[in-house]
Amino acid sequence: MAEDIKAKLQRYKTAPFDSRFPNQNQTKNCWQNYLDFHRCEKAMAAKGADASPCQWYYRVYKSLCPTSWVTTWDEYREEGTFPGKI
């Protein structure tokens, strides 16, 4: 399975179609992948497992989200005022 994930990451070009977000506006898709990445990292760290599968969410949100949003969200997480549940 790890080889399958690594192969998908190597073929990765841009965010694939996600049927949960069929509209042109991809704001919710960006937000969800940002949350999923940080949830995944937190879960893997709690298990003591390798967090490489989380890179999928990272690459998707980096592809979809404006840098200014990500920077702001990261600052909020550091301050403890982030509105999302991670």
C-alpha cells in the first residue's frame, strides 16, 4: 500500500476532481484538504507512524489554496485561535 501511495504522489500534477465539491468555487475543497492534512499529521504522530500518506492532502491544498490563506491559518493555529477542528 505504501508503494501505491508513493506512486500516486509521483504522478501527481494538480488537484484531481472531487465529487464532494462539483462547483467551480473550490474554497470548501481547499479548506477541507487543509483540515484533513493537519488531522492526518496529528493522527499519525499519535500512532507513531510515518506521516507520508498525509502528503496527498498537503499537495492538494497547496494546489488549491491561496498562499495568504494558508499563512493566516498557520498563524491562527500557532496562536490557538484557529476556527477549524483539528
